[in-house]
Amino acid sequence: MLNFTFQNTTKIHFGEGQISAISKEIPTSAKVLVIYGGGSIKSNGVYQQVTDALKDHTWFEFSGIEPNPQYDTLMKAQAIIEAENIDYLLAVGGGSVVDGVKFIAAAAKFEGGDPWDIVAKGAKITQALPIGAVLTLPATGSESNGGSVITRNGNKLPFGSPLVRPLFAVLDPSVTLSLSDRQIGNGVVDAYIHIMEQYLTFDVNAKVQDRFSEGLLQTLIEEGPKALAAETKDDLEIRSNIMWSATMALNGLIGAGVPQDWSTHMIGHELTASHGIDHARTLSIVLPAVMKVRREQKHAKLVQYAERVFGITTGSDEQKIDQAIVATEDFFKLMQVPTRLSDIDVSAEQVDVLVAALEKHGMTKLGEHGDIDLAVSREILTAAI
């Protein structure tokens, strides 16, 4: 196991009715800016619950955060923060809203010039407004980590800092009952691939992390399709297990002391930026191709994945790997997401554009070994067709 330092300071309030907990988490002396997306929180009852919880607070609101939050939209919140002396942010929504609020929190206290430098140049974040989160779509795990991804002018780029980790997060699985099948499928697949990026690398004898990861993967395989089935989609226990799995997938625990990949994400970001494809659907396309192209480098873990996650114990190691890749694709199909570029009408002619974008953004040494260069990325994209 590799050396590591692990700390997660986000307090989690999990369960039905827990939105009321924000009344005690946010000081009544704070001036709060409630930030959300397109307004679905007003139709599913979440907005009213937040309003009730903040009845003794001074608060304002800002809406319109898009999927893949846009820099220009996020910067509009700064005017409210300055005019009203906002000193606490409450993100209400899915991962995109939480990601966007992290940037807003950092930009509000940034003294280094253009706030975009936080993302584009890795400018250091030295302070940020405090953040709370009410999660409505389990997927990214952003509610309990310090990472974020922001888009500007077709550039989708990550940044991170412990200073933008939410101080608390409310996870009420009942609010997910109003999600569409597309949102459910995307969320389960996003969480699944977050786990895979930290698990499917090479063995460092991190047995605890491996077993945690395998258990989370099996939970998503078991519960994900049930959330789409008519007879079980309103089962709160199923939604609870999915919601907690998505949080555990990226709160830092399973990634502590192990090598991590993230090439699937970096390549997937370019598909979103250039073609507007849902984040999770880029991942479901790219990951199987990564498994195929990198099978030699990931050989031992692929065999372990086949045996422990899917119970594939017969045949040669190569046959086990082949079956595991097919099983992974079959699971993605059950979750109603694509597994090929051709499924979304992206042709081989677009590969050059995507590789050029990776080069532009400095994504030339990806993977757990840093050896996925542009040529290998091209091979992965070609394998994904």
C-alpha cells in the first residue's frame, strides 16, 4: 500500500427528512446564497424544504447552473455575493451544481487576478466561502470532496482544493424518486467509473481499499438496474444504497494509498466539450476501450475484477478478462447508456479533433503510469468506435 494522508471533514446527514438539518448547520448570523440549477427543486419539493429550514436565516438565491457548469454563468453570482455581503453558499442540486458552487466559493475570495486562472493555470486557492450541499442526484461524489470540473468556451477542465470541500452535505434518498431514467442511469454509471478509476490500476496490496471498491461495484451492479425497473424504481432502500455508494465512490477513502488512473475521465471530458455528450455517457464509452487497450498494463487487476466482481472463475486469465469487459458493457447497457462512439454518431473522423483537444489541454501523460500519451489516447478512441 502506498503512503497516504486521509481526512474527510464533510459532515453527512443521510436519510429521509434530513434537509431540515441545514437550519442548525448554517449559523443564523450568516448571509446565505442558495444556488441551484434549472428549477426542478421547485417541483419536487426540495426548494420548499430548504425554504422552511432557512426561515430564521437571511438568504438569497441564484439559479441557472447548467450541466457541465459554465464559467460565465458562475461568474454572474459574484455580483450578488458582493452586493449582499454573502458569507455562506448552499448548493442545492446534483454534481454540476456542487461543482459550480465550489468555483463560485473560490472566485469570491480570489485575489490573484482572473478567477479562470484557478482552473486554467492551477492558481492556488488560499481562501474560499464556506459551502453546504443538499444533494438531489447521486453521481459525482462532489458533495464530500474538494474536486470540481468547470467549462468555458469548449474547454472542460478540473480543479481542486480542500478549501472548497463542503462543510456538510444532506443526502435524502427520497428526493431522487423524481429523477428521470436518464439521470438514474447516468448517476449509477458515473459512480461506477469513479470507483474503477481508483481500482483498475495495479496491485499495491491495498486489500482494504480493493474490498471496499469491489463491494461498491457489486452494490451498483445489483441496485442500479432495479432503480430503472417499473416494479422497484420507487423503492427507497434501493435509492439509499445507490446514493451512499456514489458518495463513497469519491470521498477519498477508496483512493487513499492506491494508484489512480483518471484517463477515462480526461478523454471523456473532451467528448463532452466537443459534442455536448452527458458526462457519464462519455465514460461508459471510453472505459471499455481503456480496458481493451490497456489490458496488459492492468492485467492482474482485470483478472481480479473478473473474479471478485463478476464471479468469473473459469477459463484462462485472458478469457476472464474478455468476459469481464463484456459483462461491464452489458451492465452499462442495462443502465441505458452507450458503449460505443458509433452509438452517439461520433465517427472515426472526429478522433483527430479529440486528440488535438487533449494535446491543447496538456493531457499527454495520462493513466496510473503516466504513459498514456496522445498515441495511446488515439488508440483508445479508435477502439471505442
